[in-house]
Amino acid sequence: MNKIAPAFIKAKREFAPALKDKTNPAFKSKYADLCACIDAVEGALLNNGVAFIQETFEDATGVTVETVFIHESGEAMRCGKLHVPAAKQDPQGYGSALTYARRYSLMAACGIAPEDDDGNAGAKGVQDQRKPKAKDDKDNPATITAAVKAGKAADVAKHLASIDQARMDAIWPNLPPEVQDEITAAWPG
């Protein structure tokens, strides 16, 4: 890691925020799509001799992705696997989960966060847009967390498997990692 680490640090100084330029129709909220995440980091990485790939792994309940940085010297830096369950066991469900996993894996690996592109978030005080507006109490991250801790991970997983991907995308990042792990383990196959 003698060459990739300093190159990555130099690139990180050039990273831009992932701009929230897409609208989630279910929640009428803005989000940074995969292209915005790539745009935020790819130029800086390449300018410093680093490229990234995102490996996928066989997964029966969703998708598993790992972001890997490769330096022109041949050194590589792996960033850990991210599993995202597919809300539905069909091509659209897996496709949505793959896009979601790639986006969040890249943001986590690069240490970037999505930001509003309208300049208003700073003026109003940054709002926590990670908290979804729940359609019902079953979709509230606090309710989900309490249910999983009460031993009802299978019921929660069954409910989450039945909702649309946009709702899942709004809920999943707000769950603690240990709750995500229990839900994933209980995901209906």
C-alpha cells in the first residue's frame, strides 16, 4: 500500500459531494443517483492514478458488492463487502438492489456524502434527509429496530420484501448495521 494510499489521499482532497439531483417520486425527496456518486470521485481518482471497480458476488437473497481501488502501480485496496437484500425476487428487484449497493458502497469507500445542489440546505440548517417519511408505522426505522430486537426479524424481513424499492431505499440506510444483519439473515428466499 506504499503507492495507492498516498494517491488515494491526494484524490480524496479533490472529491466533490455527490449532488442530490434526482427526485424520489415516492417521497418527493431528492437523492444522489449512482452517476452523481461516480461523478463526485472518478475524475479525482483517475488524476491520481487510481481507478475503481465494483465486484459483485453470488447472493441468493439480494446483491453483494465490494468497491476495489486499483493503483497504476498494481496495488489494490479493497473496501469490504456490502449486502443489500432485493425487495422483490425478480430482475427489477435485483437491479434496484444492485444500483443501491453500488451507490452506497462507493460513497462509503470514498467517505463522501450526498449534498443538496440548490444551496439551500446550509441556509436552512442541514436537515437529516436520511430519515424517511414513513407511509405507516411498520416503515419507521425505530419501529423496525424495536421489532427486530424483540425477536421479530422474520416478520420485519417479510414486510420489507413486500414493499417497493424506493421505500426500501429510504428505510434501509437508517437501520443500525446489526439490525440490517438480522433482517438479511431472516430474508425470505
